[in-house]
Amino acid sequence: MEFSQYNVNALMYITPRPDLVFTEGKGMWLTDHKGKRYLDYLQGWAVNCLGHSPQCIQDALVAQSKKLINPSPAFYNAPAIELASLLTANSCFDRVFFANSGAEANEGAIKLARKWGQKNKHGAFEIITFDHGFHGRTLATMSASGKPGWDTIFAPQVTGFPKADLNDIASVEKLISETTVAVMLEPVQGEGGVLPASREFMQALRALTKKHNVLLIVDEVQSGMGRTGELFSYQLSGIEPDIMTLGKGIGGGVPLAALLCREEVACFVPGDQGGTYNGNPLITAVGVAVLQELLAPGFLASVHQKGDYLSQQLLQLSEQFGLQGERGEGLLRALRLGSDIGPKIVEIARDMEPVGLLLNSPRPDLLRFMPALNVSTEEIDQMIAMLAQVLTQLKK
Ligand SMILES: *Cc1c(COP(=O)(O)O)cnc(C)c1O
């Protein structure tokens, strides 16, 4: 089929998209409407932690859809209970509320913190967040985000989100007052350009929030579910937060997210929180299947190994082409280009023949890599070779 035969203008315009319609995906590969294949280093924006259409997700969807799809959130269902139990058994948290997107999980975290502040801190409601942070696209989560320009596009903002600087503990301390209820951050800023919070900063933040009786919320929508080689990236610094949100990888591609907290913080009462699709068995059954794969012996160790390998290869490429190095944790990494050639690279790589390469440039001087967590070393080598080809072409 020709691209012009698709009535793409039936869709609301929200972002520029290339003239491609993807029709199939398997593992690290996508196929477009013309049958051209692409090596996919976006994976649905760090969503497909097991690659496109893995067998375990197909099986879970088929099996669960034959049993029960949605009894309503007013009743218990077995997959939701099983997934919540697996998550609490493998983290420092005791309670789980399921959501359908990262933004919705973060809205829940904000509500939970404010509720806790009403009960325990005389109505304290301010949540300190970070410059260049990203927490989603609802009004409150946009206000919590530190993306340039987001404070004005849908003014007025939701108030109560003063911004500190990542890895600068003094900038957080300065903002703490009687009205502060929580500090919320991504342990690795994803959309901001793959900027990890340092171990020391995470530890200092935990000490500071404890000292002031302030909650620590980690937004692990992008950094959680094995992405950094630990199941959750707060584990990299050995601290225990009070609240965590998950999204993206938790569903392996289907809409699933979660809000987790410790028992002392679980203060919602009936009427505070809910949602029609929240915790439905069809999607939580997928979550169980995905998490079991991540917890299989050796899986997370292999993410660490692949992350180290990708890091080495990117460094080598950086030296070869005079770029500015790389950074990241596990399989969430960025190549620092030193000039604003990111968008050009993305375009040339995608248009390569006979196979294309899908990359992301969250900032014009940066490329971000978020492969499936079960990417092979051959698929890393192939990406590096293709990227080298693009960089050579650009040098000419
Ligand atoms: C993607 C992302 C979100 C938003 O998740 P959605 O599912 O798109 O609502 C929130 N926080 C972080 C850190 C993210 O990367």
C-alpha cells in the first residue's frame, strides 16, 4: 500500500511524523507499510522491555482474554493481586495501585503525598521537583515537570511544584519549608537527556527528606523495570524511597502503570482514588508475564552486561568521530554529539537502505538509546556500524 492511501489526517495533529506506517514488529525490529525493516532503538519510547510482540505477552493476552477481561475495579481479580504481590516482594514497598499511564500514576503519587500532608503535616502540599524533569502530560504532571516552556502553555499551572537542580543538594534544602510535603525526582532523568542522579545525591536526598519529615517520591516510569540493570533504579544507590511510580516497561508495550508506597504512607480512603480500567486483569496478567521474565535468573545481570557493552561501543564511536562521550545507566544511555546534529542523524539513519535505524534525539546535541532489555550484542554491533556510516556521511 502507498502512504498516500492512508487517511492520516483523520488523526489529530500532535507531532510531526515521518511518512511511514508501521505494520509489524518482532524483537528489535519493526516493518513499515512497504515491507522495509528498521532496527528499533526507541522500542515504543523505552516501553517494549522485551522487544516487539514477545511470546510471553501474546500468550498472557490470549489466555487472560479467554478467562476474564474486566470485572470492574470494585472487585478483586487474581492477576492484579499476583502482580501487586510480585512487586511488593521485590521492592521496599508494601502497597500498589495500578494505573494506565505514567502520568496517571504520577498524579496518584501527587494526590497521595498531599493527602499524607493533610493528615500528618498540617496541610503541607508543596512537592519539590527538578529542572528538566519529566513526569507526564496531565496538568499537574506538566506543572511538576521542569521542561522549558511548560510553565506557560496551558497556564495557569497547578501550583506547588518549586524546582531544584539535579545533583545539587543545597538547591533542594533551600526550598524546604513548613509547606513542603515531598521531593519527587527521576533517579535517571530520561526526557531531560539521560542524566543520572549520583549515588551521593540520592543518599543525601534521603537523609535530608528524613530529617525534615518529607516524603521521597521516585518516578521510575522510565528508569524502573530493569532498565538500569537493577529491577528499580533507586536500588543503585541503596536507599529506600517512600513512594515510587512505574510505567513504560511494566506493561512491555501495553498500557499499564503503577503507584507503590510504604504502609505508613498508604493513607487513601474510599473515594480518594480509582479509575475504570485500573488494575484490570487483561493488562495486569501481561504485567505478571513481563515481570516473571525480568526476574528470571541471570536476566538483570545480562542487562548490566549489555549496558556496559553498549557504553564501551558508544565511547569508541565517540573517540573515532571526535564526539563528547556517553552517559547513562544500564540500557538507558545517551551519546553526546557536541553539536546540534541529532535530528539530522535521526533522519538519515531512518532513511538508510535496505534497512533503517530508529534513533531518538531528546535534545539536538544528544542521541538516546533505549533498546529492548534482551537486545543481543549482534544487534548492538549492527546499530553501531549503521551509526558509524551515518556519522561518516555527515562528515563529508
Ligand atoms: C514517559 C514518562 C512519564 C509519562 O508516562 P506516560 O505513560 O506517557 O503518561 C512520566 N515520567 C517519566 C519519567 C517518563 O519517562
